[in-house]
Amino acid sequence: MRNGILFHELLDILYIQSTLVDQGCLLRGSVTIGSILVKNGFVFGPALIRAYKLENEIANYPRIIIDPIVFDYFDKTHLLKADQHDHKMEKSYLKPLLRLDADGIWYLDYLRGIQTEFDDNAGYIDLLMKHKNMISLKSKKIIHLDRLAVKYTWLACYHNGVVNELKEDMLKPYDLTKKDLLVTSKDIKPMYKL
């Protein structure tokens, strides 16, 4: 019996990505489908090469991107879906975990996707605060416009997009406002001010 392997794989990665925020660690990677071989502790094959190329050349930011061939495979076969779900229902489980970025690439939306996994809002708000603080702390080390600066700018925009979607009444019991959770220019300095 299949249990929705794609959904569960993405959910596992979402948990890992969210858990690593506590350790100040960010992930960049890709999810793809293809042939792979594990032998004597070594992993190799065309799917590994494709995943590496996507991570290295396309992902660019601290995000886990989804290879379009995953969606093609998902649409054409039942192997990635739960037996008890039709295509539409399984897709409805996947959608909250994914986000389409401005560059047209789907990625794992860990900050939004993890919200429903917390028992209460306090744990989620704590994660957002840790995420903000991590961005602020790591951004202070950036002094030049380089790839790292661009990555943290993307991350700050992603973070703020999630915070701006929160309802204020969710934050009131904790004496917080959205402003408390937003990454500001105090947290991540622009490379040049006009």
C-alpha cells in the first residue's frame, strides 16, 4: 500500500529545514526523480548528478527547489500518491508545502508549510523569531555585494512575505506585532543607501 511518498518526502525535508533554523543552518538543494545506485556506501547515478546540477546552478538561494520532472511524474503515475487519494486530493496535500517563486521555480515553502505542524502558535512564532534572528546575525558579516548578500536578501524577503501574511490577532496573546517579526534594514543592511 502506497502512503503518498512525494508528500511524505517533502514533509520530511520541511521538518529538517525548519529544525536546522535552531542551529543557524540553511539548506539549498533540489528534489528530482531518476535512477540512482547505492553500492558499498557510495551513491551515484544520473538522478544524483541532476540533483547536484539543479542545486548548484538553479536553486541559488537557501531553498529546496522541485524539479519539474517530479510534477510530470506525479501527474502521469500513481506511484507517488497515496492509494486512498485521487490525483486532485493528493495535489491538495502538496500545495501548502510548495511555493512558486518570482523566477518561476517551485520550492519547498518551509516557513508556511510547518505552521500547521505545531500544536500551538507559540512554537511557530518562536520559529519565526529564531529565523529572523538568524538572518540578522548572519547578515551582519556581509560587507560586500556578493552571492552571500543576495542569498540573505532573498531569505529576508521570503521571511517577510510569510510574516506579512500572519493575522495580527495570532500575535496579540504574545504581546507581539508583525513589526516585531519582520526583518528590517536594521537587521540586514542594504549595500548602498540613497
